[in-house]
Amino acid sequence: MSPSKSPFLPEPYTASIVGCPFSFSCKTPFSAGQRKAGVDKGPIHLVEAGLVDQLTEIGWKVKFDGHHQFEEVSAADDPQIGKLRNPRLVSRVTEAVAKAVGEHVQNGELPVTLGGDHSLAMGTISGTLSKYPDACVIWVDAHADINTPETTDSGNIHGMPVSFLLGLEGTKIPEFSWIKPLLTPDRLVYIGLRDIDDGEKKILKEHNIKAFSMHEVDKYGIGKVVELALDHVNAKRDRPIHLSFDVDAMDPTVAPSTGTPVRGGLTFREGHYICEAVQETGLLVAFDLVEVNPSLADAASVQATVAVGCSLVRAALGETLL
Ligand SMILES: [Mn+2]
């Protein structure tokens, strides 16, 4: 019951919880005046469920200074840029998250970011790359989140963070110029995909991005998939790893309370295995658990999703079964 030896983190191992109770998604198109970003209580629920004590029990020093406070940008001051919805708000919040995560990694801490929607990864991964520019990213998700401002249908930025991190065509938007596109396609790998837009499929192919969909999880088993994923982004097992885990990668029967559930997802054990195997490498330097959204289901489903969320974080930080 303790974290693996890390070549990157000084002892005592310290986890810093970055709680981001915010969601920028808009389900239906509406005019700028009516637009409203939603508060997403997922991170608050995870902390209230005892996550800080749980991580302390498995050997971490845990820092948690309360949930992240967000700057307000009124909808009237934040009209669409092209198709992008809430662009200034998302940019400002994710830039602040990048700063917070960047400070934690500079301090030798492992940031555990709880979200909130996956646009937050623009911030978390930028923060990680500010200290570890050669870090690789394992993105566990039902969705690829790699639309560009040009390929997106919805305009929701939570479907685009990866394209900004890679600096793909169409992402050079002045409001997001703070993002340094340090990530390269060869240092990114997906696990769990099953709901990919046509435009995204094209991007994955064009940039030769390695992705293990649920088809490969079925075909090879999760053990082999994680090994192949690590071989791809981290062949020598010497690069820092940023694990960005969208709870919607899990099957909706396991984690029902999330913004965009897609059936046919990871089982409880498959999700945990990914976290355990990454932890075993000793190379984890940052972890995101996002899209736990308790406003979207009945009380029992919310409780189940929050419990799975806490359990995945524990697995990523070194809770072992034996
Ligand atoms: Mn996602």
C-alpha cells in the first residue's frame, strides 16, 4: 500500500489536489446572451467522500487548499470566436489551472486535478509540460477530444483540448496563445475510445496518433493494451507520464453520472488496471480525473460514480490489492 519509487518526485511524496468544479459544456446551441457555464460539483463530492484521507492512508502527504476559484466572464463579454463557445472564460480558467499545476510540479508535487470538464486538460497538461517538456500523455476516454476549432460541430471546447496541446491547424487563436504546443503526436496515446467524430478519425490518421479503442481492449485484453500503449509513448520507461482519465471511459453501468456517457466502456477492473499499471512504472507525475458530474443522475448513480472516481485516484497513486 505505497506508491512506487519515483525518479522524479522527492520524498516524502506529496500529492496536491487541484479541485476544479467547473463545466463549460453547452448541450444545445443558444445565443450568447443565454449562454451559461455550469458549476459541476464532482470535485467537491470526491473530496467530501474522503479522498484526502484515503490518499494519506496509502502513504502520500496531501495538500488541498480548497477548490479552485474561477474568474467570472459574463456571456455578453464572451461572444463566440468562430464556433468556439465561452472561449475567453475557458481560456482564462484553463490558464489559471496551468499555473496552479505548473507550480505544483515545480515544487516536486504530484498534482491530482479533479474536474470538471476535460477542457481543463489544456491547463493541466500545459502545467506538466512546463516542468517536464518530454512528458508523455496517456488519455483515457470514450472520446478523442481532438476536434479543432474548424472540425468541431458543437463548438464545445471540452471536445478540443488535445488539438490545442498539439498545436494543430486552426488552433492559433490569440485568446489561447498562452498554450505552448509542446506535446507531440508520438508522445500521446489513447485508451478506451468508442465515440469518435469523422473529423477526429482523420486527424488521428494524419498525425499517426496511437489509439486503443474498446475494440483493441476486447481483442488483446487490458494488460496487453496498457503494455503496448506504454511501449509506444515510453519505450525505455524513462519519460514522465501525465495520465488524463475521463470517467466516461468507464462503462455507464460503472460510472453513470457523467456528461456524455457512451455504452460499451471499460469495466471497473479495466479502468483500475490502467491506473495501477501506470503507477507501477513509477513515472506518473500528474493525474487528472474529470467529467464526474453529479448533477446528471439519481442519488445512487452519483454515489457510485463518486466512489469509482475516488477508487481510480487511489489506484493511480498506489493503492494495491495485496
Ligand atoms: Mn474527455
